[in-house]
Amino acid sequence: MIDLLMKNIESILKQISAIVEREKIQQEEKRKRGENFNIFSVLGLSTSEVRLHSA
């Protein structure tokens, strides 16, 4: 019974590890393509971003 539980836990952890690894790869690809580019950060206005537009 405990062996089966441990195998299930191992399987789940392997699946989670694979998902995390895919996410890391996707985030790195997005970074390389510039998808996370934020003009407000470049201009040094990221903290003022909310106040830069009209209501």
C-alpha cells in the first residue's frame, strides 16, 4: 500500500517537474522574442504607470 502511494507521489512530482520545465522554456523563448517588453520600465516610469493615462 505504501509502495503504491510512493509511486503515485513520484509520478505526480515527475509530471509537475515536466510542466515547470516547459514553462521555464516558454518564458525564456518569450524573453528572447521581446514579448515581456514594457516601455514604462525602459523609460523609468513603471511605478507611475497607473497615473500616466486619463480616467
